[in-house]
Amino acid sequence: MQLMPLPQRIWQCGQLQLDLSRPHVMGILNVTPDSFSDGGQHNSKDAAVAHALAMMAEGATVIDIGGESTRPGAAAVSVEEELQRVVPVVEALAQYPVAISIDTSEPKVMQAAVAAGAHIWNDVRALTRPQALQTAAALNIPVIIMHMRGEPTTMNNLDQYTDVTQDVMRELSERVQDALDAGVKPEHIMIDPGFGFAKNAKQNLQLLNELYQLNQLGYPMLSALSRKRFIGAALGGAEAQQRAIGSVAGHLLSVQQGACMVRAHDVKATADALKVWQAMQGGV
């Protein structure tokens, strides 16, 4: 592991500015019945908004709203269902001073979410759906491009790598280049190595240990390993709800290697750990 500085970059999110030279916590808001850790807990509008406000109070500067579970083996969700889950929550949160990210791969969902007040497109499928690249360019908003192979139903069978870190870097570079070729602005791109997606536990741990190498690609980085299965494996088989401390450790290691944003279920614990790290850097 090698310590790396955070990027000197500002992300404009509507009227808000995210200074990426300081670490940000992206709070996870799954408005789904079947997400792996918190499915069904926040899948009404009122419950979702209340949880988002609680995460903001705990230190989240970004709220990531997802209307489709992407856990291994998750069933597909129609565009209409995803819209019904996501858009009312965006409309309710748009009045608050927080950056709103949408965890979706569907261009129609993203278009509707931006119209309702969303700011960031977080796509686990790296803009591979039809018209996704063109839509990202037309919306002219920040986009997060994540590494994955296949789909949630098939990804666990696609973890064959020569060198997981180098292969992830190469495949991410290809997706980033496709986005640039489609007209997405380079200053709008953030990359995500895709912990837990088409990677086994050993590969995830290697990727975390070598995360600093992804800085060579030249883009800000999101680390999203919260409560993932490989964290549980490292803890001797801990279930999702018992992976908070391990997740905080993984996210802190990610920020030390240059990740400027971490996607977390346990917002306060994560934000507190990052405050201590910032204090060590003279940031308080």
C-alpha cells in the first residue's frame, strides 16, 4: 500500500460544490425491497427521506439513491418500477443542501432524476446500456464509472484475471475512453474499482492493497466496499450487519491511497474515522 494525495478538483453539483481534495462520505439509500444489507428498510418515500436526512446529520455530503438491487443474483427491475422508486425521493431531497447521486444504469431513469434535481450518475455498468454514453454527455453532469464484468446474475463466474489490479485498470481505461469519445467531459469522470463485482475475496483484498495504482489513470476515485462479502470473509464469516468496523477500516485505507469519496452504510462511523485522518493531515 502506498499513501497518495487526494485530487485537487471541484465537482459542481447544481448549486453545490464538492471539494475533492477532502474526503467525502456518500451515504447509501437503497429504495429497494431486496438489497443485500438493508433491503426493504427504506423503500417508502417517507422512510427514505428520513434516512437520508439522518445520514446528512451524521456527515454524508452525497446521498446515493438506488432503485435496483445489484447484489449477486439480483432480479431485473423494470424502468417504470425504478422510476417510481427513485424520482419521488429525489424530488423530496432536492430542497436540501446535499449532492444527490443516482445508482442506476438506465438512461431514462437518470434523465428523470436530473429533471427532479439529481446531480451525479453512479453507474455500476459503466454506461454500457443503450444510449447511456450519449445521455451522460447530453446531461453534462458528473458520472462515476465502475468496473464490473457481465451482470449481477453472471458476474460471480467472471472473476478470471491475470492480475486483478492491472486488468481492472485496463478495463476501466477502455470504458473511460468510450465516455470521452461520446462527449463526456474529463472533469466530470470519477472511477470506481468495483469491489465485490466479478471479484472473489482474495482479488478484492489485493485490489484494496494496490488501490493507489489506480491513480495512474488520472481521475478521482470512489471506493465502495461497505459491508461487502469479502469484508465478512476477512472477519471470519461475519454477516452483513456485523461488517461496519471492517468497512470503516477498508474505506480509511482507500482514502489513504487516494480515494476522495467512500460509499457507506455506516455514515457516522465512517465520517468520524475520516475526521481523525484529516486532523492528522492538518485538515482541522
